Amino acid sequence: MVKSSPKPADMSDALLAWYDVHARDLPWRIPPASLRGGQRPDPYRIWLSEVMLQQTTVAAVKDYFTRFTARWPRIEDLAAAEDGEVMGEWAGLGYYARARNLLKCARVVTADHGGQFPDDHAALLKLPGIGPYTAAAISAIAFDAQQTVLDGNVERVMARLYDIHKPLPAAKPELMARAAALTPPQRCGDYAQAVMDLGATICTPKSPACGICPWRDPCAARKAGSAAQLPKKTPKKPKPVRLGVAYIGRRADGAYLLERRPDTGLLGGMLGWPGAPWGEIFAQAPPAQADWRALPEEARHTFTHFHLRLAVQVADLPMDAAPEQGEFVAAHDFRPSDLPTVMRKAFDLAQGAFADRLSLGRLSDRNG
């Protein structure tokens, strides 16, 4: 007798039963429905976590989320915050357009929606920085609407469950259709988080734990022995390399010469070291007249679309320096943690150079 395929409702029930026991404990989550009592999801915390999690790991996001919600516990608090403070708190998390859109969205929700996220999926899509995935996640998790989430974890689960060998991104429509067919009309938020948890903890990219998976029996890739090879992806083109120079100047009073990058473009709105636009050469553009010294090491960083090699030049600037680019930030106002990662890498190299120069100066004074 041929065993019939399980019904979508039976599969979603099995996954929810697994989630009731194995749900991850995350700072933006409330427990599964069976354990939460009268507690309800906070749309603000769901939205904030989903924006932070875009192209970023849970491990990297946890501390940022905790700091943000401690400093700005309500969306109205975030909406009233200074742009520079929010960008500084975001520093190091990457993809800085997310932070700019975060502020825009917070201000729109506060001004136009009374500080409450709309529970309508179409209305969510009209908010700054909220695309189809984020709108679906907020709808499902915050408002228990029957919306289908499709992140990288869910794509992997669906590709293996149905043994889909078409490579990504071309396979996205088929994967979305498969995921939608399994999304139940009840406990939608729990189900959305359950299927993401399944991909994150069981159906992992390498060495999936098929033996303890709640969907092991209907999984076509497990039966075919192809689970570890899925999902397939179209090969990416090699990333180009861009070159640039970071000029790190410091006055005797400890003030650093910094600039805030334009709101649009890469690292938009973030503090950084002055320099020429990045390109095919190390373009020289000293921001002030000084004895600039090139360091032997480069700050290297990889962005989504290119690799960056950033030469670092340092200088001791006079107290009356009149820079052509950037402004001085007093020592007590400067926090290296406010810098994006690539600029912090350059700063770390410069710190060593300034320390070495200070040591040599003291040695010279003693010998003199």
C-alpha cells in the first residue's frame, strides 16, 4: 500500500507542536501561544528586530536590539531621537540605509498613525523601509495574519522539503508558493517563527539534523539523499576591488577630524574619516595642510558588492588648523563605537601609530 502524502494542515500542526517545545528564546519574542498567557507581541519590537535581521545574523543583532530598546523603549522615543545618535548606535551593524529608513519609518508611524503600526498588510508596505518580507513578518508575528514569510531559512526548508533543484534566485516564486500552501490560518505568528527556527536550528546549511526534524518523513530531499546540496544557487560574479584613503588627523587636545557622510549612498549618514571617493586608484585628497604619514597596513573590508582596500594616513594637526573637509570632534564627544566597521578598522591602525609616535616623543625628551 502506497503511503499518501500528509496534508498541509497535518504538517503545520506537526511543526507547531515542535515549536511549542523547541522555540528559540530571543529578546524580541514572546513564548508560543500555549505558554504566553495574556501576553501579546509588540509590533514595535517585531519591526525593529526584523529590520535589524535583514542580511544579519541573530547573534550579531541581539546586543544591538537590547541597547536600542533600552535607550528607545517605544517607537515615539525612537522617532524623537537625534539622527546622529541613532546612526552611532547602529554603527557596526552594517547596511546603513536600514538605520536611515528606521528613523523615517518611526517618524511616519508616530506622526501619521498615532505611534501604532497599522495591522493592514497593504498599509505596512507603504511605510519607509518595509518591503514584502518585512511586511509579511510583521503581519504574521505581530498581528497573527495569514501571511507567508520567506527568508533564507524558509527558502532552504522548502527547497529540501520538495527537493527543488532550480537555483536561487530563479526558484523564489516556486518556493514562495510551496511555503504559502503550508501557512495555516491559525497561529500564523507562531508558524512563521517555527518555520524560520526549523531552518536555523535543524535544517541548517551544513549537516542538517534530519533525524530529529518534525518534517523528516515527508521531506523529499531526505529521501533522495540530496538535502545537503540544496538549495542550489546561481554562481555569483567575482566582486571588484575599490581603493581609497582615510585621513586620520588629531589635534594636541585629542580632537579628531571627522566628517559625516551624505545621507544617500554607502555608509550614508555615518561618521567617517575624510578622503576622496573610492575608485580604481588611491586618490589623494588631504583634508588639511599637515605632515601626513602613510601607515604600512591597510584597512580592508568587504561590502555587498565590492572589496575595499583603504590606505590610512595620519597626522598631528595644529590647534589652529582650518580643514577644507570635515570638522573637529572633541575628545570627550568622540566614541570609536560610533564609526562604521571599516572606519573603525582604520582608526585601530591609527591608534597604534599615534601611540608609537607619543612613545618616541617621550623617549626623545628623556634623552634630551
